[in-house]
Amino acid sequence: MIPSIPQSRLIKTAYIAYVALFFIFLALPLIVVASFAFNNSQFPSLPWEGFTLNWFFGSERPMIGVFHERSILRAIGTSVFVAFCVSALSMVVGLSNAFLFNRYKFRGQGLLYVLMLLPLVIPGIVLGISILVASSRVANGLWDGFRWDIEALRPGLWLVVLGQFSFITTIATLVIAARLQKFDRSLEEAALNLGAGRLTAIRTITLPYLAPAMIGAFVVAFLMSFENFNTTLMLVGSDAPLTIAMFDRLKEGSTPLLNAVSLLLMVGSSLLALIMIAFQKKG
């Protein structure tokens, strides 16, 4: 209704200027970071010393590129592995949670739902420390009592997966549950009347309907896991994901190599977002 209200030229101009400044405010830091990835200098700062692709493809120091820096490539591989594991677990558990809260009524459902949402309001540092302390106590208790040394409970990749899964699965649940609420259950009932079993009806009717939301939940979980820093920092072991590796590099001094990595992350995140939008439109 607001656009239909008669407005003066001054108000329209001010509104357009506000929107333009808002998007400039969002995009300008990204543009600055991306531009210095092509600066022929060892420092990401002015003056501009010429265009180069060495920070992407350079093979000789001091201007060794992203695709020849083994530590960065190893960190990217580690982040992809962690993000894939977290996304797969979050999508499966999120699907189960969506059915649980949408299809069933039971005592304590409201409390359980609030507990599911709780990790979203807990700071990542606090969540990471809590998981680290709890897992360490369990690991130490198992070692003292039974001489069982469970590496998954020690700082490392599997504990990072567990820590990220503890709050990313909530996001996946909300994404899938939002689409499940719009599902017409009479379609399942029709399949049951035609002789299909309940699992067959869900597999052939409900899950195809939920496929766009499931893919969207997977992509969102992947992006959230890939860029997570606070919780990961508390749980990481010797194999550092990309965010931790970039943080360690930044402590030693910033170079355009980090700008090149950041640009690749922007492009990758944008492509995944476009894929998610395409599947949602298809659904």
C-alpha cells in the first residue's frame, strides 16, 4: 500500500538515494577486498602497482598464488570435508525434526522446540567452549574408567563437525519445516487409498515435494559451516579449516593472497546461492 500513496519528488529521490547508499555500503568493502587480489604488490594497500594474476596462479615466492599454496589448498579441502559432513547430517536430522514437529503432538513438544532453537542465540565462542569441555570430560572419564581413547571426542575434525552440527541443524530444520507446513496431506492420503504404504507415500509424494527445501537446507548448511569461525576455533585440532588458516596467516601479516582467497569464496558462495534459488524456483 505504501507505494500507492502519493509522494513528493523529494521523498522519492531521498528513498532512491537511501537504497543506493545501502547497497553501496554492503558492496563497497567486498569490491575493495576483491580489487586488491589483482594488485601487483606484496601488500593489500595503495598505491596501485599494476594488474597481476600472480596471487591466483603464481608459482614462485614471494608472489605464490592460491592454486600453488599447499597449506591454503589443504585448508580448503578440510573445510569442504567438514562442510559436506555437517550439511549431510543437518539435512537428514533436519528432515526428521521437521516431520516430528509438524506431524506429531506429544507432551513437552514446546519445550523441545525451544531447546532446538537455543543454539541459535548462544554465542559461538560459548557454544564451542561448552562442547569442548563436555567432550573432554567424557573422553577423560572413558579413559580413566575403561582405558578407551575416543579420538572423536578430542579437538579435531570430528569434534568440529559435531560443534557445527549442534546449531546448523536448527537452520536446516526451519528451512525444511517451512515447506512441509505448506504440503497438502490429502495427496498422501490418496496414495494410501490406492494401496501404497506410508513409507512409499512419503518417498514418492512428500520427499519430491520437499526436495527443493532439502537442497536449500544443504546449501545453507554448507555455506554456514564453510564460513564458521567462532565455534570452529574452540574445537579445531592440527587440521585447520580455511577460516582458521586465514586467521593464522593474518596474524603473520596480510598479503593479497588472502584477498584472492576471499574473492574465490565470494564467487563460490554466490554460485551456491544461485543454485539454491534455481532449485527453489523449480520447486
